[in-house]
Amino acid sequence: MVMTTPMTSNNAPRPHGQARYRTTAHGLQVVIPTRCPSGRHVLSTDGCRIYETGTILHVTCRSCAGQSIVDHTWSLTTHGRKALSAEFDDQPYHSLLRTAP
Ligand SMILES: [Zn+2]
């Protein structure tokens, strides 16, 4: 997945939680939930946009953003960790996904 540059935003959303990482043979890998924050869509490489602002990793659901759904972006704290790649997995985010609307 390609990291893209952020859109400019004046009101940064509060983080949903911490980004989860795995160490693989290829380096640090960030884990991303398979569903978007609104719970309406299954995220895929083409269906979302991943970017970082400071120590926050953002994952924007393209479908929600296109429909102007407010909760279209996961905001996860990275604590400065830099992942080389990303992978979808709900496993580390069960508590997060349960509280998603
Ligand atoms: Zn969505």
C-alpha cells in the first residue's frame, strides 16, 4: 500500500486508539482494521487511503468520504513508529470495532 500525502484539515479528529504493529521479516508492519469507522464498508487496498500526520496514522474510507459520511477516517496513534507496509486485520482492534457506530 502506498502512503500518500495528507489532505489539509483544520479540525483533526481525535484518535480512535493506538495503531497496532507487527514485526515481520520485511520490517515493521502496521495493522489496519478491515472495516471503516462507520462500519459500512470493508476496507481494501484500493478502497482506502493511508497517510500520516505527525504521530497519527489516518485510514480514510474512500466510499464514506465520497458520500460525505462524517466518520470516514480511522485515526490511530503511532507514537512515532514508522511502518514499511500495512496489512488488514481486525484481530488487534476488536475493542475498537465493537464501539464503532
Ligand atoms: Zn466506509
